[in-house]
Amino acid sequence: MNSRSIESIKEAYKPYKYTIKGNVHILNSTSGDIVVKDKKGNPKELYDYLYSRNFSNIPPLIDDNRDGVVIYGYVPDTNMPKEQKANDLIKVLANLHQKTTYYKEVSTDEYQKIYDQLKEQIEYLKYYYNATFDEFFKEIYPSPSHYFLLTNISKILASFDFALHELENWYEKVSVLKKYRVCQVHNKVSLDHFHKSDKEYLISWEDSRRDSPILDLVKFYKEEYFDLPFTTLLANYQKINPLSEEEKQLFFIVISIPYKVDFKGSEIKVFQKIREVLDYVYKTEELIRPYYTVEKE
């Protein structure tokens, strides 16, 4: 962060309290509380666009004309239950996506690229877990953590098979489509980046871009899948900004891919890592299963 700009801001605001959190500087002063961040992209252009789309759940932009930094108004947060906060967040996120949605022309190559990337990821991870299984299976006396993986790996491998099957089915559907929905995505969705005071605010827009709405949903799910009721959250999102069948299917494919576990560390740590990836698999199956059950009926 530009230290000269910071010093000039301090001189102008004369804060009675000054806090640094990572690369974020918070100044509390009698003339108002502000947040100073590194400048990325064109904040004013983004704000003008969001306001033009009647989306105003963003912190005040005070000054983006300084060298390398941007000043935002500080937005306090209200303490509330995590589930309630998540529900408020998902509604704001759905509104963001709904109000900034448009459709762009695409070629088959763009869908092919998504297909190839996901297929490569699935096949690599499936190979990795199979190779790990073979390695642990050769042990005469496997450790408790290794034995735990050996007896539960079928569940992880089944997730890869499901994702690969659905990916083939998805690609067959989208390969004939000529349009693709995009919208403004926040790209850093988390409970930490959602504040509620006089109204709801999404903060930290530095990585925002125009992309598929499922990008935000995937990131939020992967960060909070264990603690939040995503069945309810997804249903509430759908009421405001319904996903197409192809978008929903792609969302389910991406979240169905178990992440790679590093099996290094203490016995307790390795056991915990395996337990966590299994929790992820079971939680994801719990979210997805009802949609496929209804479809079959």
C-alpha cells in the first residue's frame, strides 16, 4: 500500500483510532470512519454500473483518485445468528445477480473449455485417490488414519463418478446452446464480507467481475458448507434468481468434486483431514440428492 497516500489521509482525517487488518487500514475520526484499501481495477466504473442497475448494497465510495489506494466509508456490522446472516446475504447476492444479468453469444469452444477443465480435474483427483488407496493397501499394518481411508474411499470415488457422469450429460445439453448467462459476481462471497447496519452491505469488491452466477454460489458453498443449511439457502436464492437447469447442473457438478487431501502430518491431523473430506462428500450429497430424487419421480 502506498505509504505516502496513507500519511496524507491520516493528516486529512486526524484519526483518534487507527487499525490495520492485513492490507486494510481503518481510520476512526470525528469526521467519519473510513476504510483504505489498495486500488484494483476501476472502482468508480464498477459502482456506476451497480447503481445503474439499481443495486446499492455497497459501502460508500469516498475517494478513488489517490495514488494506489481507495477510500470507502466504514460499514459497521450487527451481531446476529450465523444462519440469519447467511439468509440475508443469499438474498442480497441473488438480487445482485438478477439485476445485472444479461446473455452473451458464445461458441461451442467456450463450453468445450469448461468441459475439458472439469474433466481433467476430476480424472486427476480420481487417479490421485486411487493411487493413494493402492499405496495404503500395500501396508501390512496400516495406521488408523490409513485404514479409515481404505474403508471409506468408495464414497469419495463415487463422487467423482457422479460428477463425471453429470458432466457428460451437461455438455451434451449445452453444446447446442448459443447464449450464456453472465452477471456481476462478487467473487469473494463470505459471511465476513457481508455487514448489516442501516441496510445490508456486501463489502470487498476488489475481485468482482462478470461471470456465471454459479461462481459466487460455489465459493460460498465451499467456505460454509459444514455450518450452514444450504438446502434452505439455495431455495431462497432460487426464489429471486432462478438458475436454469444447465446452471444448476453445473453448480452440482463443481461442488460434487471432492478436494485433494494432503496426507502428510501427524496421525491425528491426517485422520482429521480424511474426516473433513468425507464430511464434505456427505454434506454435498445431502444437498443434491433431493433434486435428483424429484427428477426421477
